[in-house]
Amino acid sequence: MSTLQIEDLYRSFGSLVVTQHVNLSIGAGERHVIIGPNGAGKTSLINQIGGQLRPGSGRILLDGVNIIGQAPEQVLRSGIARTFQKNNLFFNLSVIENLRLAVQARRGNGLQCFRPARSLTAIMSRAESILAQVKLDANGSRAVRELSYGEQRQLEVGLALAGDPKVLLLDEPTSGMSPAETAGMIELVRSLPRELTVVMIEHDMHVVFSLADRITVLYYGEVLATGTPQEIQDNERVREIYLGARH
Amino acid sequence: MDIYLAQLMNGLVYGMLLFLTAAGLSLIFGLMNVVSLAHGSFFMLGAYLAFAVVRETGNYWLALLISPCLTVLVGLVVERFFMRRLYRRGHLDQVLLTFGFTFVFFDAVRSIWGSDIRKLAPPVSLEGSIALVGGMFSTYRLFLLAFGALLALILWAVMEKSRLGAMVRAGVDDSQMAAGLGANIPALFSGVFGAGVALAAIGGVVAAPVLGLYPGMDGDILIPSFIVIVIGGMGSLRGAFVGTLLVGIADAFGKAYVPALSLFLIYLLMAVFLLVRPQGLFGIKGGVAPAGMVVAARAALSATLRVKVIAALVLLALACYPLLVPDYQRTLVSEIFVFAIFAMSLDLLLGYTGLPSFGHAGFFGLGAYTVIVLGALFGLNGWTGVLIAVPLTALAAALIGFFCVRTSGITFLMLTLAFSQLLYSIAFKWRDVTGGSDGIGIPDRPNIFGWSLSEPIVMYYVTFGFCLLCYVGLRRLIASPLGHAFIGIRENESRMRAIGYSTGLYKLLSFTIGGALAGLAGGLYALFNGFVSPEVLHWSASGDILIMVMLGGAGTLLGPVLGSAIFLLMKNLVSSYNDHWMMIIGIIFIACVMFFPGGVWGILSSRIAGRKPDSPPRPGTTPAEGIASGDKAPTGAAPGASMTVDGAAR
Ligand SMILES: Nc1ncnc2c1ncn2[C@@H]1O[C@H](COP(=O)(O)OP(=O)(O)O)[C@@H](O)[C@H]1O
Ligand SMILES: [Mg+2]
């Protein structure tokens, strides 16, 4: 059984259909990359999985359970964590505090009100280990707004990882990054536990082909093709419409 | 004469008057995203200026021409020199700025024309009555209807048919788009603001013969106009029109047939509409949450020794102070302690959780009334009263919060305002229990350890103790995981949800805790004052406490304490030798909103810590009160700008 299964998903904004009866099946531990031109509906798809956007119809199954209708916080608790294409962080708080907030939510300590937050050592040390994982250890006490854009992208991933997800959704994690930072991000995704399922939207073909087990091409809200990197490269329609520009 | 017809007529006339204010308010909100609390003041100003012109010239028609022109001039000054500077800041700052102006205009009108009700006679040509379909109608009221309808028609024609109207409508949807149509945005804003003021002033002039003139007529037209806009939909002219007719007629029939409930009727109408259709009947901008509401950035800075020494000295001084001063000063400072608790409780919502409540006085009043009513009617001891008041207000806050926290931004502000006005109406109408507008008192104060609270020095130490307790408790709360979650919601609610917080629950908790503490402050106020009247629940009381919080610095704990001290000292000192304390408070408050958005504490704290105040837009931060996560303090400023989520619309 696939970990994340999307069945006949449909959503429109007025007359603009952004998700046209999408079917997708993503297995456990798979690294699945979604590509497609701007406006293809990639972010909208992630928003529907994450609970930020309500689908018009269809089903989204996580381990066989339909999660449609769950609020974003319920989706996270079900085991799906996401990042945002546009940095969506606590810009005025410190980096470690960002992570601490996410860890304490996942550990169910959010409602605790009799002890100082900083005295909860288990949460603090988990936050610190994620800090190291996303390579921000030198920046823990800085305010997020003082970080470079690329560092903020790393924190985006850190916040999602703090949710201990089964499925990690990354919306263009390398956008706006320098080549060195992009290489770091590839390494970070590679280093994730193999059983973690990763769905990633990506534009950089180098990143796509160095990480993907399978690729889905979205075009005007429709799935144009799904398959291994080789199959996608060989697909005539994809070459025509999407990769065509490179010829 | 057919009684229904007469009521209908009354309703329509009142509706027309409301429309003139509401239409402008709605356009201004729609285009500029500003809720102008000063709009009622322009209505009042229009009426009084007309009164002055008529007294000089005896010519009503001349007044109808001159008064709106003068009022528009005043309005343009407000827009050009004050509001325009705040366009890039949060909406709350603009709301508060206009609130400051209501003080200034109120005081100006009261000192020029006095507090008595004045009458303005309708023009001679419109005196008398006309017989029409089954009844006699006052000529002037018929004129009002025709005049209002004509203005509505003109307004509609301008908005729908002219190029200018197209720009305004485009601007309501998206100011970028209006710029695309070639609109000069600042000029467009000024124009719409001016037009809105003109409508309000005209409304004031034509209303004067029907409603009379008195300081306070500003609030009496403003609140119903809000309700109209909420019902009709923000930024929609058609909505304002339909809304005014609904409210006008509901009000007229309510007054005639269920006088006991007439005040609630329109608030209930509003609450129901907000819940069922938050975007209003024809809403364009409906439930959108202006995310720019985020209050100042609060980061931490390590509590230096210096801070601790100063804190110890201040505490010592406060502890010795009552031994050295006469009773009236003890009383004054006791009042400050009570309001400091109240202000801190609001700051938990406003400054820490980002919930801009404009109805917090409701909980304060509920606490005060509980203690006094239980004491007066059942002879219950004041302390027992407080013990009952706190859970009762917590319950009320949980109930009201349940409805309010589902909205945000301006809608939240209006909904909390409506609920507190509902409580006000109850206090006002339920005479048997609350004493109505006369208020109600208790014969004597309770004791504590054998000392009577009627001794100012005892009262001083009791309120001081409670204030300290609240401060320490809130400080611990804010340092706890729960407190950090509140701050996270203030900073970025959508991300909080994405990392797993049921933010609705958290906001409800914050609202309930804040409400309960306000109830405690109210209960102490009852013991302090021995008397309570509906004013403590009035929306302007909620405004006062907002001022105290913003004045001192929202998002800090000492800020509100300082703010309430400044506010009450000023009110006391200034009013003892000068009647214009409202004017002065208004001006100071306007200055604070404009130039010290971090509040007095924001500036002071950076001084104490030996740093220069940070540069604009948000000076100041707090020592050890924000989230301290490391020893290097991120200093400075939150962008007032909104944080939007990529495509995160439901
Ligand atoms: N909330 C919204 N309202 C209306 N249209 C939207 C909304 N969100 C996205 N769209 C539109 O849907 C289309 C798909 O957007 P998106 O999912 O962000 O594409 P991608 O991420 O593939 O670039 C775009 O044309 C975008 O303008
Ligand atoms: Mg996208």
C-alpha cells in the first residue's frame, strides 16, 4: 500500500482549474519530485495535502486514511509536515525559538504553563539537534529576519522536520539559494532517514535528477506523466511541452 | 395616523442619517483599510458648525453649505498630516490614531459649545407637516428622506458610472490595480477620505434638527454605523444602504415595541451576521484578516544587574510611598494599580497573542458589577464577590471568545466591541439589578486581616499586592511554553497551524485568561470605588485601556503598567487645574501612536539597558519579557508589514 495516495483530486479558483482530477501514488520512503512550469498548480496541490486549501473533490489518503477536511494542525499530527515556497517563519523570533515552538507542539507541551519553556531540556535538545541537521548551529540565537534568504530556506525545512513527519512536503526548497547552499540542501535531503517519504517541488533539473526516485510532471493542473527519471526524460509529451524549451 | 407607518417613517429617517455616515466609513475602510473612529466626530463637527453658522446668519441652507466644507478641511488635515504617515504601519495604529482624535474633537466641541443639549430648528420653509398616504408627516423628515435618497443616488452614479468611481472600486479590490488604472493613490485616498467626511458632516447638519446636538453624539452615530457596515459588508455602498435601512427600521420598531430590548436588537443583529456571513451581505473585503496587525517585535535582552537594581529600588519606593503621602495620593496610586492589572490583562491578548480586542472593558465591568450587585442585593462580602467574579468573567470570556477567536483583525475588533456593548446594554437596561444609568453602590468595604479597605492605605497595599501578583504570574505565563505559543500566534498564525498548533484553542485560552484577569481588576475596582455605573463597560472605556497599553508599550508587561500610570496621573493632574484633559490626552496619544510606536516603555527600557533606542519603524524592545533564547538579543523592529502565506487560502 502506498503511503500517500491522491485520488481524483479536483480544485478550481473560479474558472481556473488548478488541480484537474489528479491521481498520484507515492510509496513509503520514496523521493518523489513534482515538476512543472509556474502556475501549473504545484503549490496548490501541496496546500491541499497540507490542509491549507480545501479540495473541491477527491481523496487524499495517508496510509489508507482520508485526511481531507483536516485542518493544517491535524494534518501535521497525522504525520505530514510541509515547508512553504515563500518563507513563512517567525521572523522576529530567534532561530532556536522557531524550532523550539515546532518541537514543543509535536511533543504536546504547548499547553504547559507552569515552567519556563527553556527549562524543558528534552525539547531544547531536540531543537538543537535539528538546528545542527539544517546546518544553522552557528545562528541559533539570531533573529530569523537577520538570516540570509538561503539560511531562512534551511530553517523552513527545519521547522517541518521538527514535526517528526512520516511524509515531508518541500515546496521549492532550493529556490533563491546560491549553488553552494543548493548543494547543501541536496545533501540534507539525501541524509534524511530512508523510511521518510519526501515529496518535493523543484525547478532545478540538477537537483531533480540527483534526488528523485520518481517524477511527476504537472501541466495546467493535470498530471502529464509520472515515472522514473529515465521514463520522464524519454516521454515524448513531456519533452514537447516541458523540456521542449531546452532543445 | 397609522402607527406602523409612523414607525416605518422613523426607521427610514434614522436609516438615512446612518447611511450618510456609514457610506463614508465603508468607502474609507474599503479603499484604505482604515476603520476611522473619528468618523462620528466629523458628524458631530458638521452639526455644531452648522449650529454656529445658523446662529450667526439665521440661514440653515447656508449652514448646509459652509459646515461640510469646513469639516472636510479638518478631515483633510487629519488625513494628510497624520494618517498618511501611518499607511505602511498596522491597521491597529491607524484605528488608535483616529481614536485619539475623537478625544480632541470631543473636548473641542464641549469647550466651545458646552455639554448641554442644543437644538437646531429646521429651516422655516420646512416647518409643519404634510398629509400623505394615511398620515401627517413632518415636512422636514420628508425632506430628509428625499435628500438622503438623492445623495445616495448621486454617490451610486459616481461610483458606478464615472472613471473616478471605477478607480475607487478598483482600489477597494486592490490598490495596485487602481494604480494600474492610472490613479494617483495618495490623491485618491485623500479624495475618498474627504468625500467620506463630507457625507458625515452633511449627515450631521441634517440630523441636528431631528436628533439634537450634544457632545457624545459622535459615538451615538459611530457605533450603529459600524453595525451597518458589518451587516452590509465592508467597502460596499449597496451593503451600507441596505444595512442602514435594516438597522434603522429594526431600531425604530424595537424602540416602539420592545423598548427593554431595543439596545440589544442591533447588536444581536450584528453578531448574528458576523457569525453567519462574516463578509456581510455584499461584502467585498469581508473576513480578510489584515495580518499587519502584528504588534511590535519583542525580542529579549539579558536582565542586567542594572535592571535588577532599578527594579528593586522601584519596588522599595512603591512600598514606602503610601507612608509619606496624604490619602488622596494613596487613592490615586491604588487606582493605578487596579488599572495596571486591567491593562496587563489586555496586553496578554493584544501584545502577546495579537488579538486586538476593543471590548475588554466588558469583562472589567462584569467583574465590577458582580461584586457590587452581590454585595448590594444579597449582602455578600466583597471578597466572596471577587471570588465569584473571577470565574464568572472567565466563563463569559470563554463564551464570547468562542465566537470572537474564529475571526481576526478588524472583524475581531468589531465583534469584541459588539459583545461589550451588549453587556453595556444589559447594565443600562436591567435597572432592578444594576440600577441602570444611575449605577449601584455598596454601603461598606470588606476587611482584610481586620483592616478595613475603606482605609486608603490598606487599599493601597492590597491593590499593590494584587498588581505584583498579576505581574509575576503573567511573566511566568509568558515565559512558559504556553506563553511562547501565544507569541508564535501573534507572529505568524498560519505557520503555527502548520507546525501543529490548534491556534483557535490557544487564542480562546488567551482570551479567557485575559478576561478573567480583567474580571479580577474589575472586582478590585468595585472594592476600591464602592460604586459602579455603566460607563465602565462602555466602548470608550475599552478604548481608554487600549490607549494605556499602547502608550506604555504593547507586548511588554511593564509597558501597560506604566501606560496606566501615565494615563491616570495625567487625567488627574490635568483635570484638577484644567478642563481640557481629554484634549491633552488625545494629543499626547496621537503623538505617541505617530512617533513612539513602541510605547514609552519601549524607549525607557532601551535606556535602562544602556542602549540607544532602535531606529524606526519600531523603537525599543523589552528586557527579559519577550522570548529569550540566547544571550545575544535580536534588537529592533518588526516590520508592520503583513506576512502572507503562499496560496494559503481556504
Ligand atoms: N488563492 C488563490 N486564488 C486564486 N488563484 C490562485 C490562488 N492560489 C493560486 N492561484 C492560481 O492558481 C494557479 C496555480 O498556482 P500555484 O499552485 O501556486 O502554481 P505553482 O506552484 O505550480 O507555480 C496560478 O495561476 C495562481 O495564480
Ligand atoms: Mg509554487
